[in-house]
Amino acid sequence: MQKNLSMFVRRLTHVCSLKPYKETKWLMPNGNPIGVYVYNCVAGQRVPVILNDPHIATWYSCGPTVYDSAHIGHASCYVKLDIVQRILTSFFNIKLVTAMGITDIDDKIIKKAKETNSDFRTVAKQYEHEFWLDLSSLNIEKPLIITRVSDHMNTIESFVQKLVDSEMAYIAGDGSVYFDTDKFPAYGKLEKQQETVESNSTDKRNAMDFAVWKGEKPGEPSWQASWGKGRPGWHIECSAMVSKVFGSQIDFHAGGIDLRFPHHENEEAQSCAFHGTRQWANYWIHVGHLQMKGDTKMSKSLKNTISIPKLLESFSADTFRMACLTSHYRYSIEYSDKVMKTAEDNLKKFKFFLKDAFNYVNDNTKTIGYYNDKLLHELQTAEESILEALKHDFDTAKCVTTLLSLVSSANKLMKTDSSEYYPVPITLIAEFVTSILQKFGLKLHESSEEAVSDSLIDTLVEFRHTVRLNALSRKDKELLNACDIVRDKMKSIKVQINDSNKTPSWVFTK
Ligand SMILES: [Zn+2]
């Protein structure tokens, strides 16, 4: 304890003696440790998660540039981030304030608008709408706050202006504004740069400088800033929008591993410069890629993408999530028949166990129940092991292995041909398995089952509608009364029918 304290004081003294912007190491935040350790690329190792308020954390994810349909590479990134968020919320009792930025103005969007003879806003709106539908079909929680670049031009302009005023950025001849990396010695703290980036602009002072504002190009959308017309650079958008929402520091900042450099590096540099701080994002969460077989990255430029609706034609959202759970969030995940088959098999093992457990516990032929200390002990060990795995960089793969082993032991006990009957440990294990999997965001019921139930309700509602119209025209009170009874019965099972339109509609009210 004393050793830790003296180390802490030494570190604090070291930090205080530094000049602003020079800190290239990770700084331990002040506050309340929540018992979780997460890998941080600035520290190059796992570091403790320390929050200002032990139950509140801020989280920003870089969202998509909405110029095309999302593919399963995006799906794996957002499913994995959703899992990490759910772990913080459900296992560690953290209220997460989540935000996501949507890049709705960009070269690719402008290109798409030109190709489709459309307006950039229409293109962006269409693909953003599609993106949220995709996320919902994968059971990904929508962020609580959504920030769109085109809605935040004033915020971004003020951000750039402050960088210019403090001489951390400079205005080039073509009206573009560049961040001056020479003024920020900590540049490269997320990813050490060995090679010099080739300058693609003669207006830059240094090759590493990056545009925070792009000067106006003829025929392209632009916004008026005090130094001239143009539009924001990609990196500045996130910094300005995060600062607007969360202020001078953020707990978690997340995105795919490809965003670490230059996007997140640049975000960190300009945000530290803007706020006059040494550390802006305390925890960088970088998700590994989804690879096609043979280590090929899935990308639009390689034309090997699979859309999310196409994925869901072959596999359920639960199966895809199970595949994501069995690969650590930081590591790449291979999309192959073998990986998906394993995920499907694992999911089936859990589902069959839950059904078998229910039937076993409700077996009317049994007369007396017993405890089973060995199985109860195994359950307790599994509970502890899962919490430990999650505390150490959200190791969901280990959790799945632990749960499968527990299920295997429970299955063995249920299948033992014995007069002994163990409803208590089997019920507890079934409850535990359900609770953990649901906390990871699995729905645990087949989408085909959902489709069948929806279709049955549709059929019933349509049939009732036809009967009701007929009864109304014949003024058949008895039949109308029967229709009302059906409506009320449906309401009692949380299906509310709306008769007021020409075509009847219904919703689940749960
Ligand atoms: Zn970003």
C-alpha cells in the first residue's frame, strides 16, 4: 500500500512538472476505480478504469460516413461495442451516456450525390436511416445522443477558430486550415509514427499536419466561416461534437482499430490543444476487424462486402452476436462457414439446455427434490470466473467457454438415470445462463419464431377485420360483440389492435 502511494506521488510530481501538450504517456485519471481493467493503446497495457462519478461514464463512438449501405465489417464493430457497453451497464452498474457522430458531409457523399443526380443531404439521410435499421436488426442499442456534422457547423467553426487564435492551427493559401503538429510534441501518443507521412498539399507546413477545415471547392457544398468558405475536415467533427456534449474530457472513446491512426490521434491532439489539457480521452476502445477467410479485410474498395440484411438471411442476429462474443473485442474475427457454424452450435447448446431444464424441473413424475452441492459449487465458481474475465478487458470468449462447461455439467446431471431429482441447481443454472446471455444482448428466441407469431397475429387481425366489417354492414350486434371480445383478449396478451383505419394495424404494447 505504502509502495503504491509513493509511486503515485512520484508519478503525480512527474506529471505536474510537464509542460502542456508534451505528455505522451497515459495519465491515470482522478476518481473512483470501478474494478475493471481495459487495454489502452497510449499506455500499451491494461489500465484501471477510474471514473469521476463511480456510476456515470461518458462514451463516444465514431459513427459511419453515410454514403453507402453498411456491411458485416461494420456490424461486427458495432455489435462488439454494444457488448462492451452492455457489460459496463449490466455487470458494473455504470450509467453510460452514449453518443455517436454521423458524418453526413464528406467527399464520398458528394460523389454519390453527383452519381445519383441527388443532393448530399438526401444521400446522407437515406443511408443514415438504413444504418439505424441495420443496427436495430442486430439488437444494437441506439446511442442516447446522435450528433450530425451538418447540424454542428457553428460548433465546429468555433473549435477551429480557437485553434487558429491560439496558433495551434494555421490558415493556408487555399482557405484550408491545418493543425500544426509541430506545436504539439505529444503527437503520436496513440500510435508511434516511424515513417513520415507524405505531404499531399503544398500548403502544409509539415507533412504530418492535417486539415481541420477544407477550403471551398467549386460546385461543392460549403459553409461560411470567419476565414472563408469551406467545410470541416473529418477529424475535427468528432472533437468538436464530443466537446459540445461532454466538455473537456471523455471517459470512453471507441471505434474500429483502423481509426486509431490518424483519426483518433488527430482527435486527441486537437482536443488537448483546444481544451489546454494533457489527456482528452481517458480510455480508447479499439475493435479488431472482421476478416474474410485468408486474412482479407472486408471493404468496399475490395468489393467483397456482405450487407447486413444478406447476413441475416443466413444467420440470426443472435448467431452473429455469439460469433462476436467468442472473439475478444480487440482481436480480428474471421467470417467463415466454420466460425458461423460454431457460433450456431454454441447457441443451440444453450437453447436446448434451457428447454431441457424447463422440462426437467417441471417433470410431474418426480416426487422429491434434492440439492447437489457439487453443481451448486460449480455454479458459484462460474459466477466468479465470469466476473473476473469481464473485469479484465471484457473477455467474453472466456465467459462463453465457462458457460458451456457449466451447461455440460448440468446436462450430465439431468441425463443421469437416477431416482434423484435436482430442480434447485438446474433452475439456478438455467436462470444464470439466461441472465448472462441476455446481458450480452442475446434475445434467445429464434427470429423464425418471431416471424411465425407475427404472421399468426396478422392473420387473426385481418380475419377479425373482415368479420367486423361484415357485421357492421349487417348491424349484427352479436358478431360485433364477439369481435370486441377478441380485441380485449388480444389486449390482455399485449397486442393492441387499432380499428380506426381502413386497414387494421396492431402493436405489441410490452
Ligand atoms: Zn471520430
